[in-house]
Amino acid sequence: MLIWFIVFFIFSQIMIERKWLSTKYTDLRLLHLFMASIALIIVAIVIGILIKLPVFIIGTVTIFCSSVLSWKYLAL
């Protein structure tokens, strides 16, 4: 699982740098991006519990959301 998290982190950085994400998501203001990230993590918690893979799902979504937030914060 640790290898998956490392590979996914690298892939999420590539997605952000190459601007593969929707501009609808990346053009949000920082506060709205925080709220969207919190909502995504809550949805990931529910889905992770329902399919009995909470660490895997929540970890993956948290890595992605934190990558986007750090990119947006550094872009300011």
C-alpha cells in the first residue's frame, strides 16, 4: 500500500504540473478549494467504510487534495 501512495503522489504531481485537471476545479479561490477538499475527504470516508477499504480510499483522496491545495497555495 505504501508503494501505491508513493506512485499516486507522483502521478498527482504530474497531473497538476501538466494542467490535466479541470479549470473548474483549479480556478476556485483558496477557501472554496478547502471546502471542496473537505467535502471530497468526507465522501471518501463514507465510500471507504462502505467498501471496507477506508485507509486506501481516504489516503488516496487526501494525497490528491493536499497536492492540489499545496499547488494552489504556492501559486499565490
